[in-house]
Amino acid sequence: MDTHAAYKSRWLPWVLLLPSFVILILFLYYPTIETFVLSLYQVAFLGLSKSFVGIENYKILFTDPEYLQIFKNTVVFAFFVVIFSMAVGLALSVLANQRVSGWRIYRLLLIWPYALSPAVAGVIFLFMFNPQSGIVNYLLTITLGIAPDWLTNPTLAMGLLVFVAVWKNVGYNVVFYIAGLQNLPGEVLEAALIDGATPWQRFWRVTFPLLSPMTFFLLIINTIYAFFEAFPFVDLLTKGGPSNATNILIFNIYRDGFEYYKTGMAAAQSVILFIAVVFLTILQFRVGEGRVHYGG
Amino acid sequence: MKRLATVVGLSALLGFAFAAEKVQITFWHAFGGGRTAFIQRAVEDFNYTHPGIEVKVEYKGSYRDTLNAAILAAKQGNAPHIVQIFEVGSQLALDSGIFVPIENYVPADLKFQLDDYIKPVANYYRIGGKFNSIPWNSSNPILYYNKDIFKKAGLDPENPPKTFNEVAQACEKIIASKAAPKCITWPLHSWFVEQWIAEQGALLANNENGRAARATNVYIDSEAMKRIMKWWKGLYDKGYYTYTGKPEDWDGANQLFVSQQAAMEITSTSDVTFMQNASFENGFELGTGFLPVPDGVERNGTVVGGASLWLTKGHPQEEQEAALTFLLWFTNTENMVRWHKGTGYFPVLNTSVKVLEWQNWFERNPAYRAAFDQLLQSKANRATQGALIGPFPEIRTIIENMVQEIFQGKDIAKALSEADAQADQALKRYNASVKK
């Protein structure tokens, strides 16, 4: 078979690909490689001076109980964020997919949080959950007579961060799940209905399996979200506190790199995060492939 | 074609001629909000009165962002001429090697201005006997209190607590009388801890706070620190002390005090102007007092906080001179008076103080007085000079984490010794990275 059928010149496809390559190399591959290289150096002042230390940075990280704690925090955070934002997203989409009056408004409102900038969301939540003057504790005091210290208690602080991260990302999942729901083959659902399946059965036996490609896609996207995009919430709400209870990998990388000037250590952590996410994604593909039903 | 070339050539020449006429200076600072406008106005004044120089001023975000941006720009060979750097970044700035020691370049006829700095400020910024940078915004912590709540609680509104025990006693009355839901707040920030260490005449690092030689040991596990933590933990456990839960939350602490959720706040003197306006808007009478100190300890004084202005290396002589001209103008007697009135930051020159006294400023604005007296009464010694530690930002986080652990119930002695070990480790790694 002639693979060059569409192009007369052997070079033309490469020329056409060149712009993409230039951008990928400059902004993706080069920084990635540079990060790998930097992780083997002890770097002072954002690169003004550096010396080769081999895997010293990694050794320091893996023997540091604080880093292991941060790693654990990240796993807990990512797990709950992914589970909740997808479950809530799916539940809300099923509800919003029904043709009740005002469905357009419901859908719009569900997507709204996603359109808000994370920084703004962080600041709003900070105000709302202020232990003394926030609206949440004000309402809790007059209704239940309690005023939890949201950010001072390690469990509550982590819970709040998960809540904010979920709240922010549910809209994204809703958009995709609604699209998925609307593209389901109507005849299959109709057949199930005629066969006398209950709504519960119809959802779990028909709708949910048919949605599996979407679920799989969202699982990967949400995992990446939980690992990489939670930075503003941590930075604005807790700064990793109380005493590292909410410090997660991405926040620690920023802090080591740009607040403490430990560029080498930050690079090593980026590499670890990179490997962790790549590993998770591959795992999801491996596990997911057998279970995802692409229809057709 | 030829004609076009001539025109292009001529205009290029003209361009050069114009460029040569005005020396362009860039100045990066870390002040947002109203202070940006304040600085902008001063710079416009300067440009108007110095036709040969054009200063361009840019707000670069936080202190850390500004320092990062400056180091990166220097690495790429286009550093701004003047950079504002926070006090704990001083050792970092020295080690980075991108700045010139400013005192060597001050012209002889302007040297007098360097001798005009009030002692505590000169004390902090003279490193190895020399000014490496020009002191600019200086502040330290004072006690702000709500006189109306004090009256309600049956406390003397003209006599704020001066020691740790007095704070605890006042809190007991305030909470018992329900004059306010919480008694006292301050941002959970290492800065306050550093100040209380200095007030006790203790050091935060070896080699005389890193002033005699590079510091190699951080003193967190100390008696002075224990005293602070015991008191703080006591206030927290009794529900007297409150904070938002987020470390270094300056705005959050101000919000608690201004909304009258807390009767007292300890925070920077640079907020005097803000507090006066806010107390007026919220309808309560504001009082200020000295930073409360541990009982049975002689008040030693506070460390000057804030930032100074540094001159970067590697510019043509003419630009360097212009930058220096601007710096010395920007921090001269008149401008320091304006700066103090507009913000609450100290007038750092003796002559500025004289002007303010002559104007009866402190009598007419008593809130500014406590701030200033406290600074002048600080004793000049290694403790109040403040520590020079390379990885200071990281050590601050270690201290803040330690405080939060203590709140959660960790044994104070254990928390202190663990934090001490962590800080020493951080310092060791930093020192190793600088030596290479």
C-alpha cells in the first residue's frame, strides 16, 4: 500500500507537521526534559548556580516523613475528588436530562461553577467558611448552635478542600454526561422499558454500561484535575495547613520551587508527580479497556 | 529606494538621540492596591522634576514574586534597576550575587542621607557595617484594640495590656462579660514569633543571629520560644485567641478585628492608616499600644520588618547613577514624611521624624504614636537586629506548622525539638547549595 498517496513529496507531510512540532518541542518536550535534568541537580536561586547531585534529591524526598505525608494527602484528596465529582456529576446529569419545566435553567446553573475562575471560587469559600465572620458558621450557629473551625481541624480542612474541588468540577462532568445521555440509543432503552425493567434496572443495566466510554474519559480527566488543578484552592484556603494536613504534591512543588528557591527539589517532585499520573493513566487504560463498552 | 533608506537611517539616528537624552530606569515593587497609586504619584513627581531620567515603576505581585521575577530577569540579562526586597530575603539577595552593595556607590555629597537613618533601621540593614540596600518601608507589630469593647468589659480603655499575663486577664474579662465573641487575634505568622524572641533579648540563629558569620544553627528549641508557645496555646485553648485557620492570613485577621469579632489584634504598624479608616467606618474607637511581652522579661525591643530597595548589577554607569539618584530622592526627608502619613510605615529618617514632630503629627494622630515610640525605644543589639538566615521563608513555614501542631495538642517540647531539627536541616542544605 502506498502510504504517500495523498502527498506527492515525501517532505510535505513533515513540513505541514512542523508548526505543531515546534510548539510541542518548545513548550512541552523541552521543559519536560529540562525538569528531568534539573531534578538531578542542586539548584540555587532559580538556576543562577547549580551542581550535579545525582539522585540525592529523590533520596531526600523518599526519606522525608513530611513528603510521605504529602503523598498520602494527595492520594486521599484525589480519590475523594474523583469519586465525588463523578458520582455527583452523573446523578445531577440524570436529573437534569429529564424534560421538566425550566430544564434549560437547571442545566445552566449546574454548569455555572465550572465557568468561575478557581481563584475567585477560592476567595469566596474562604469568606464563607471564616470561623468567626463567615456565613456558614453564622447559619450553623443560629440553627444548630455549632461553629466548627473549618480550617483549623485537619479533617475538616481536607473535607472542605475536597468539597470545593468537587463543587468546582461537577459542572464539567455534567456537560459531558448530559451529552452522553442524549446520545444514548433510544431503541435500547425503549426495549428495556417494554420488557418491564424498573427505572433502577434501566439505569444500572442499560444507561450506565452505555455511558462507560464517557465515564472512562471523565475518570482520566478528573484524575488529572485532582492532581494538577487543585493548587489555587490549597493556596487560597489553607496554604497546606494545619501543619501540612492539606499539603498536596502540586502545592508543595510550587512552594519548594518558587517560595523556597529549591528548584532541584521541585523538579524531582514534578518528575515523581509526572510518573505517578502516567502510571495511573496506563493502569486505567489497562483495567478500563475490558470493561468499557463502545457500542456499535 | 535610496531615499527610503536615508529616511529610515535618519529616523533611527533621531531615535537614538532621543533615547540618549532620557535615561530609562525600571523599578519593581510589591505593593498592590492604594499603595501602587501612591508610589506612582511619587514617581511622576520625580520624572517631572528630573527631565533627564524616566523612571518606570511596575507592581510585581508579592514580595516573593518580585524577588523571583528579579532573579529570572537578571539571569536573562535584563534585570530591573531597582527591586524591593523583603527583610528576610536580605541574605538570599546577598547570596544571589545579582545586586551591588549600594553604599559603595552613593556620591559623597549625599552620604549624609545614609547617616540620617534612625538607629533601629540602620541597625537592621547595615550588614557587615555597610548598607547593601536603601531602607524603605519599615514596620513592626503593635497592639490594636477596640476601646468600646474594653469599656463594655469594664477595662480601662486608656490602658491596654502590656504583658502576656495582662492579655490573658483582659481576655478573661472580655469573654466573661460577653463584650466580644473572641478576645484577640493576629495572623498565624512566624513574624510575630520572631518579634517576641527579640523582645526577650534572645537570638533566632547562631553566630549572633547570622550577623557575625553565616548562621549554621536555628534556635527554635529555646526557653524564649517555649514561653511564647505556652502562652499562645493557653489563649487558644481557652478560646481567647482566634484566627481564620489559614496561615499568614493578614486580611483575615484584620477582618476579624474590624468586624468587632475580636477585641484586640496584633499586627503591623503599616496598617495604622487602614485601621483608623476602618474603625471609623465600623463605628468604634481605636486604640494602639505596645506589643505585649512575656512577664518578668525586660522589654528589649522589636525587629524592623518591611523591605528595602536594592540596586542590580551590570548596568551602564549612567543608568546606575540615575537609579541611585532616584532611590535617594524617593527616600528623602519629604518623601518619607508623605509615605508615613499615607501608610503608617515608619518615617525612617531622623529628619523626617523632626518634621513630623514639628507638625505636631503624633499629638494629632495618637494611633501612630505607639508604633513609633516602640521602635525608638528598641535597644540596639543582636536580638533586635534580626536574624539573617538564607532559607528564612522556609523556616517561617516550619515555625507556622509547629504552632498549628501545638494547637492540635502536640507536646510543646516535642514540637519545638522537631521543628528545630527540621529548620537546621533546611539551613544546612541551603548553605551547602550556596557554597558550591
